[in-house]
Amino acid sequence: MNLDFADYLVFFGYMAAVIGIGFWVARREKATARAYFLAENSLPWFAVGFSLIASSISTEQFVGQVGFAYRYGLAVSNWDWGVLPSVTIMLVFFIPFYLRRRISTMPEYLEYRFGASTRVVFAVITVLSYAFINLAGVLYSGGLALHVIFGINLWLAVLLLAVFAGAYTIAGGLASVAWTDVLQSILLLASGMLVFFLGLHRLGGWDAIRGPLESARAHLILPADHPALPWTGMAVLFLSTNTWYYATNQYINQRILGAKDEWHAHAGMLFATLLGVFLTFSGCFPGLIAYRLFPNLANPDEAYPRVVTELVGPLGYGLRGLVFAALIGIIMSTVDSLVNSCSTVLTIDFYKRFWNKSANDRSMIRFGRISSTLILLVGVLWAPMVGRWESIFGYFQECWFFMAVPVVIVFLSAVLWKRANNFTATATLLLCLPSTLLPYFLHRFNVQMNAFNIAGLLIVPVIVFHIAMAYLRPAPSRQIVDKWIWKRSMLRLPEAITAGHYPWYKRLFYWWLVLLIVYVGLYIVFW
């Protein structure tokens, strides 16, 4: 793309600022393992919220999702606007356990509730999925964006992303990740909204962007026979994949675990959910705009760079470079989150547990940095496999939603079913391994049935399997059940947080109610 000098100046200046902030935060952090992996529980609600947004959107949002919206229309907004049910599950059932028990990793939580084998299996699943699905996909899509924008070699771009995002992450841990995410998410949302408003002006309003109302592209909810995004598949997304993503996912939950206290954790997640309202205007509507401007793109994943060049380029003043800097920055934020979370699991769930049980803070931090480097290397080497999928967004989703079903069932039974035990949890989690191979067989044998619906059909047999396995072993002890089964009293925040002045505007239920009204309104308008 024909960028001018101001674009290059702004782009590289912003990249330097992000990396500088990451290293500056790293220098200020205490040399303790909890500070490196969980920011010493120092993150305020706004840092938690912005970091959640920055970690979750990445290139699958601003490259892959825009491309998916280019192809299928407004229904792709369900990924951002359908999160409230799963966020509510996280707020009500899981945050109280994670924060009050001072959990460091999701596998650690499963050991406390079930046993050692469940922890090990889930730790292996977490590391493998992050390295081969999440990180490889993000690096590939980020490299593709750099290739389209600057014309540099795709694989060189992948390597550069890994090096620059990995540098400050390895140095500073979660604190560097979270505080660079604040800057990156603000800029990305602002630049995405700029593209949206410019497209709105260019095309002449909502109706022009959405297209004819009789078209499937103009609606959030599509018929059950839609080949890609049927409403039945969206129901699976809301109840299964999103719950896995927001309630059981280490690289999302790590900033929750690093929050100052339980109120800041809840408020940060609610804030991120509120930002999700604008996320669709930034990350989905540019795809609709690109479809109106360039209806015959050979590769839909190029839609976002092209629409930015078309709409923002003529404005000058380096704005196009700033928008592209925000895109690459958010890619780096997801890379750093994945690397930090993966190294946390490897260090706490493997290194300290099996290799060096007496490890001190210094040795844990050293191992965390070594494992971060190795994970980045795996992601770079596996990135070429992502290019075999028809779309980047499809790669992520097809790999995720089959794996999500067993994980969600195990985590929900952990807090809601007294009979669930270590044997059934371990056996059910092991189903994740063959489940992740389903996308390959779907492509190999050209199965025409929608993959979301197939994932939905898996829910019933997995639940039956989970229940059957539970009765092959004794129920957990009364002590475990009393400590780890959810109770209604957990709806109340600890007295240490609510003591003293607690004004109405800090009441978390009120803000959840506001979000409910907003999201219901969006579905009514765009149904």
C-alpha cells in the first residue's frame, strides 16, 4: 500500500512507544513470581477491562472477523454482542472462587476441586491449544496484515511480531502486558470507530451499510438452514464457546486473577462487556463497509487494510499509519497475553509442581522467561498451517468450539454438581483431544453440515458421558463439596470490600442491568 512519510512516522513512533511502556513497567515491578505472573494483584478495574478487550480482539477480530463480516454480513456481530450470558456465568459462579481462593491458574483451580490428574490434563490442553491454535493463528494473521500493509515477506512479518511482542512480555510479565493493553485497546477502538463513521458518511447511512433488509446480510439472526451462521449455531456459541472463552480461559482470566480485589475484577469484566458494544462497530461494520466499496475481493481477510486505505488514507496527517499501528499493536497485545499465560501455566503447573518443588521467585521467573521464548518459537513454526484454512476467523472458531464443549461441562459441574469427581472430570477433558481433530475430518471428507451445529450435537453425548463416568467412582468428600460448590451467599462481595462508603454507582448489579438493557436493545434493532 502507498503509505506516505507521515504514516510511517506515526506507525513506527507508536510501536516504539508501546515497547517503551512495556519495558518501563517491567523495570518498576517487584522481583517476585506473583508480580511477574499476576502483577502482584495490583490491576484496577479499568486496566482489567481494557486489557480484556485488547487480549480478546486481536487479529481474529480486526482481520479475521472483518473478513467474515465481508463474506456473511451483520450476523458476525453475535461474537461481540452475544457475550452477556457467558460473562454473567463468569461473574456469578467463577470469580468468587478464583479471587477468594487466590487461584493462579485454571488447572490449579481444577486440582483443588477434583484432583491432580484433572489439573495435569487441563494444563496440557491449555498449553497445546494456546501454542498451536491461538498463538499460531494470531501470528499468521498479524503477519498477513503487515504483508498487505507494507509488502514485506509474510514469514518475516510473523517473526518480527514474535520478537517485538515477546521482548517486553518476557521482561515484565503480566504488568507489562496489562498496561500496554490499556493504550492499545483505546487506540484500536478509536481508530475502528473512525473507520465506521467515515464509512457511514461515504455510503450514506445505516441502510446503505447493511444493504437490503430482505437480505440475510442485514440481520443478526439467520435461519437454521444458513450454511455458515444459523441461529442454532449462534446458540451453541452463546452457551458453549463463549462460556469456555470468558470463564475457563487462562489468557483471558489472568488479568481477572491480577485484579486488586473482587470488586475490581467484577467491574473490569463489566467494563469490558460495555466496550463490546463499540467493538462491533469497530470490528464488524468495517467488513460490511468494505463489501459495499469492494464487492469482489478475492481474499476477504484483506478487507480491513483495504477499507482503511480507501477511507482514512485521503485524510493525511499520518492517520492511516495510526490506524494500522493500532491494528498491529492489538495483535502484539494478544501475542503478549498468550505468551504470558502459557508461561504461567508451564511454570506453576509443571515446573514448580514436578521439576522444582522448592523453586524460589528468581528461579520461577527465569523459567517463565525461558518457556515464553520456547512458546513463541512453536507459534512461529506452526503459523504456516493456519494459511491452509479458507479464512482466519474460521480457523479459530472451528478449532475452538469442538474443544469448548468438554471444558465447559467440567467447569460448570465443578461448581454446580456435588457428585462430579476427579475421574469424570479427567475422562471428560480427555475428549478435547479427539474433538480438536474434528475440523480436519470435516474438511477431509467434505462434510456439508454446519460445524457449529455439529458442536451443538456433541453437547448431549458429552454430558451423558460425564454423568456416567461420575458414578464409576465415589463422590468427593464433604470437605471438598462444602468448600468448592457454589452457594447463593457468594453473590455478595466480601465485607472487607463493601465496608464503609459504598455508593450506588459502585453497585455491580446496576451496571449488569444497564448492560442487559443495552444488549437486548441492540438485538431488537438489528434482529
